[in-house]
Amino acid sequence: MTTEATPSEKYLEVQRSEEFAGLRRKLRNFVFPMTVAFFLWYALYVLLSAYARGFMSAKIVGHINVALLFGLLQFVSTFLIAWYYSRYAAKELDPIADKINADLKEPRS
Amino acid sequence: MISLAAEATTSTSRTLTITLFLIFVAITLAITIWASRQTKTATDFYAGGRQFSGFQNGLAIGGDYMSAASFLGIAGLIALYGYDGFLYSIGFLVAWLVALLLVAEFLRNSGRYTMADVLAFRMRQRPLFVPLLRSPRLWFRSST
């Protein structure tokens, strides 16, 4: 018991570990490119709405024009990103995180 | 537009509105009192004791978003400004992704309940205190 590191030392040790660095890298490699992507997609939508009115007001079926479809596509892309992120987290991130967590808790129990 | 609004508030419709409002408040209070009997720790209060599944939590957040801002505000904006109102509401939607990817994941396992708590947890508390007091926005729940 007395040779056990204090909790904060344990956390620092985990932070320095290779496993944790890998987990962080995986998370960031997903989150940052995805953020740039959806932001550019949304910016495209807004800029086209502002400056390409001819293109956006082209009718496709009855009263539905390109602008409305484009807006609905934003909905679709948001749901897809959320769904894909939840799959990615469950498959790649959670196993590593659970393992690190279990390793941390082990000596105490 | 203004004349339409003036016609709507006859005395009978006002009675109906107020009655519905009071019923709604009564139901909400009843649920709150019932829930408060089972709330013992801070985790129970802020995070439902962490006993909600992801789907249930998602429904709760959805309820948050589909508030008066959506049903009244967006509907009104689209009625008044047409496509511009629609464009405005897409902004709400995409902003939720920012909260999901850039905020929620990084806060998830900190064990803290509000943004202010997380910042205090991660940084030195004193220099943070003053700007936090001035920024009400940072008190929003890290709803994770």
C-alpha cells in the first residue's frame, strides 16, 4: 500500500503512456478533419445562398428548388456525421479508453 | 402581420391559453417533485445518476432543442422572411455538431457537470474566476 503511487502520479503516468497518446491521436485525427469538412460544406451552402441566387433558385420538382434541397442535405450530412462518429467511437475509441480505465482501477481493488 | 396578431387575442382564447399554461406548469412541477425525492447526489441532479441510456439522453437533448426557439422562433422567421428563416435554422443544426465533436467528447470523462466546472478543473482557479463571473454563457450544462 505504501509503495503505491498517489492518484495524481498515476494519472500523470497514464498521460505519458503510449496507449493514451494513441487514444488522443485517434480522437483528434477524426474530430479535426471532420470539423473542417462539415464547416466547409456548411460555408458552401451559406455562400451559395448569398451569392449564387440564380443557381439556388433553379426549380427541380414543382416548387422545390436547389436551395431547399441543399438545406435538407445539410440535415442528412449532420445525421450521417453523428452516426458515423458514434460508430467510430464505439469501435476504435471506447475499447482503448475502457482498457486504460481498467488498468488504472486494478491495483486499488 | 400586426393586425393578424391583434385579432387572435379575444378573451376566450386568452382564457384557454392561460389554462393550458397553468396545466403545463402543474404537470412539470409534479414531475419535478417526484424526481426530487429520488435525487441524492450531485450526479443524480446533473446527470440523472448516469442511468440514462444514450438514446434517452438524446431524446432529452432533442427536447431541449425543440423548444420555443424552434417551434415559435423558426416558424415565425420562415413565415416572415421565407428562405432566409430556413437558412437561419440550418445554422442551429450544424452548430450542434460543433458541440458534439469539439466540446462534448473532450469533456466527457472529466466527471464535471458544467463548463465552468470543467474549466476550473483543468486550469488554475483564481485567474479564471473573474472572467467566468462575467460570462453567463459558460454556465451552460455540458450535457454529456
